[in-house]
Amino acid sequence: MNTKYDVITDPADPRLAEIGALLNSGGVAAIPTETVYGLAANALDPKAVEKIFAAKGRPADNPLIVHICDMAQWAPLVQEIPPAAKKLAKAFWPGPLTVILKKTPLVPDIVSGGLDTVAVRMPSHPIARAILKACGVPLAAPSANRSGKPSPTDGPSVLADMDGRIDAIVDAGPCSVGVESTVVSLVGAAPRVLRPGGVTPDMLEAVLGPVEIDDAVLHRLADGQAAASPGMKYKHYAPEAQVVILKGDFAAYRAFVEAHRREGTVALCFEEEAALLGVPAVTYGRAEDSASQAQRLFDALREVDAKGAKRVFARFPAQSGMGLAVLNRLVRAAAFRVIDLAAPPVRVFGLTGKTGAGKSTVAEKLRQRGWYIIDTDVLARRVVEPGSPTLAALTDAFGQSILLPDGTLDRKALVRAAVTQPNGVQTLNAITHPAIDDLVEDALLDAAAQGYKNALIDAAALLESPTRRRCDAIIVVTASEGTRLRRIMARDGLSEPVARERMKMQKKDDYYLSAADVVINNEPPFDLDAQLNDLEERYETV
Ligand code: TXA
Ligand code: MG
């Protein structure tokens, strides 16, 4: 499909009549609004609305907002317009507010996502209003991004997501609000904000009295918990990079970014701060100015991808005015990862020991005690996935024979190649350990963002890997030779000679014991739980 792209800034431009006609006859066009660009189709024509879902890749249970240009278009869509709704319309329409009421059968099910309600808003953007007038029908219009991506706030961002997927794009320049409308439901006992936006809770309360803020605005829904607003349950607004929000003042933010910077780290900060940081920065508005932060946020999220960012450390938004709307978008872009820089840092323990000593048993028990467990075996498999730079470096060093026919790593062949090549084991470690360590750092950030007090890095090769420096204390698990032999034979189904061979390849006891801050003897009659109690007491981890 050929997507027509027009720059139109004059509401009297005759080309808007053509866009109106296109929409009236079942076409789909991206149009500017004061909040974000919308992907519009005739709301009363299910076939036209279907094209919106296809173009966005949007889940069918996520309902659309219906846009109108005058009050007369509202009444046929809803069963009743209660006094609270009239007050809201009078105060905030046209503008960035969406009101949910019970729908009439005129609204197709595909628009309401099967719900018995409909969300309606009257935009203020002159071009949007001109298009609504020209087409003469209400327009269903979600944000004009591919599902999951940041909403577009200018024409080129729409084009990047929608070129070839829709009939037309009208570019009227950047949006003034920058985040989507406030969504208020009036179908429950009290007015409830399902999505914060350009109209703040304070502004709503000035008109309506007390309003509720839905749980999902700032919190991740538990599995199986129903979303009042289906759009709130999906991962959303996310760039390709991993985003972590850092809550604290700028000095603490800068120190954290410095300590955790690596290739691909990008700061998402305020305008005044960019020059003060030692990493590439993308700015989203001015400090303490939430309207400017809202206006810039989505564009900034697209910019970090354009910079090739792998990890983004975002400043926590200002808390006045539209701050709730900004935070609501940003926590979703960050998959709810927020690190409170004022909280005590996560205590990091390394767990190591010889094969068969029972590291996994200890890790599992600490997991049950509420520790965050990082299993480096799992990470080691992740870093060598096909297409990864680590796998490419391994084949450069050891040749193509370490690959299976399907292109995945043949671990046995790799070990054989490493032990037969001079310095092969060092080469292997030099390639894999830093890559695993990067993932360990990601996991530690995740632990901090989830509010864990203790993290355990379970790593057989901890002492010779760069991950060792991350540990506040090292726990070594031991067991007698006989016990380890029995465990290895049972666990890996090995004969005694093979198991003994494997044990011989291990480092000596003293290698582990001299590095240990804590030794756990994992063998009867020693009581494992009592030793873990001592450990927790000693480090005050509970
Ligand atoms: O500012 C905006 O509202 C933009 C512009 C284009 O107008 N539109 C927009 O639409 O953000 P969309 O589809 O991206 O977001 C609509 C949100 C979703 O979270 C959806 O779940 C919710 O509103 N919603 C729509 N109808 C609803 C209903 N009947 N009940 C509950 N939530 C509803
Ligand atoms: Mg959207």
C-alpha cells in the first residue's frame, strides 16, 4: 500500500476535505491531535476499524477512543450523559480528556473491545477538528504507533511506524501536549482515572470533587488481575534498549550512571544536565517542568533507539502537574524497573565451590528466604545464542567445528577445543566471562529495581571471573570427596571413573577456602539451615 504523506498546517487547506472523504469511505489515516498522533477510521464502520488493528498489530481486546467534534456527536454513542460528564466536557473539551460511559449499540464491538462502555474525546487540535468536520462521522483513533512502541508526537515518527500500512498521514508538526489524553471512567461509583494525561488529577478534582486513581496507573498488574483499561496491561512505550529509572537527586544519579556505565549506556535526563554527564545523553524536558517533560518524552524514547542505546538510565520525572502522566509512561517503558537511590544498595553474595558440593541446594534455600538468585549457568547459555557477538568471537577463536548443524553452540566440542588449544581455557574465559558479567550486572539492577535486599550470584567459576569484584562477600560450599562423588554420579548419570576424572580437573580446596568469607558445609551431620541462619545473622540480611 502506498501511504500518502502531506504536511498540512492550515485548517482551511483544501486537502483536508480529501482526507475527510477518504475516512468517510472506509480509509485509514494518521492525523495530528494536541496529545499524540492518532490512527483514524470511521468509528461506526467495523471494517474500517479492523484496518486500524491490523496496521498497529494491536490486541483485539484493547478498545479504541472515539473522537468527536461537537456535543451532538456524543449523545448517540452513549446511553446517558450524566451531570459529571457534562461538567467535564464544559471544563476540558475540546482538549486532552477522554470520558468513558455506557455505550449504545451504535458503537461496534470492535471499537469497545467487547466492553459495554465507550471512551470519547473531543480533541482541540485545529487540524483534527477540521478533519472531523470534513468527514462528518466520529473517528476511532488510537495512537498512531505500532503496538508496544512509543506513541508518535510528530509526522516522521508516524511514517517510521506506518509507512505502507495505511492510506495517508497528515503531518502538522510536533504535538503540544506530547502524552495521550487523560482517561476518566464515569461508569463506577466514583470517577476514576484509568490513564493520567494532559488534564491532571488536581484539575479534575477542582471540577468533580474527589477522583480515584486506578491501581494500574503506577503498578504492574498481578497475573490474572483484570485491567480497568485494557491498554494498561501491555508492555508499552518501550524502546529496544533496557530502560531503568533512577529515583534520587542529580548528584546521586550522576554517581550511579558513572559507576554503571558501559558501551551502549545512554542517559535520559533533563536539558540542564546533559553536559554534566560522561555518557551520551538524550533529554526529555527541563528539570521541575513536567509539561516540557511530557512534551518531549516519547520523542526522546525514540531517540535513544536511534542512538543505538543498549541500556538507558532515566531520570525520575518531576512530581507536580503532569508528572503522574509522565511517570505512568516512563515506568512502562522501563517495564517497572525503578531503583531508589536513597535505599540501601542490594547486598551481593557470590556462591561458589567444587562440583557436587551442592551450590544449587544452597541457592534454592536462599531463594526461599527471599534472596534474588542469579544462576550464571543460565546466563552462560544466553550469551552464546545464535547471532550473539559472543558466539561469533568463539567461532573466530576455535573454528566452525564448535557449532552444531543448526548453528547453535556444541558445548562439548567447545570444551574439547579449549582444552586442546594452547591457552584455550583462558581464551574461552576471556570471551565468555565479560559477556556473562554484563548480564549479571543487568540482573543486579533488576534485583535493585524490585527492592530485593540480597542477591546471590551462583557461579562455579566465580573466583577467576570479573564478576567476583561485584561481591560484598563470597560463600564457598564444601562437602567431602565421597559425598561429592555420589552426588555427581547420581546427578549426571556418570560411572565412578568418569566422575572421578571430572573431579580431578577441579581446583584444590585451598583455592576456594582462601577466598571464602563464609564456608557452608553441605553434608550431614552439618545442619544447612542452621548455617544459613548464622549467615543471615552475621550479615544482617533479614
Ligand atoms: O490522546 C489520546 O487519547 C490519543 C489520541 C490519538 O487521541 N489516543 C490514544 O488512544 O491514546 P489509545 O488507543 O492509544 O489508548 C486508548 C486507551 C487504552 O489504554 C484503552 O485501553 C483505553 O484507552 N480505553 C479505550 N476505551 C476504553 C473503555 N471503554 N474502557 C476502558 N478503557 C478504555
Ligand atoms: Mg496507544
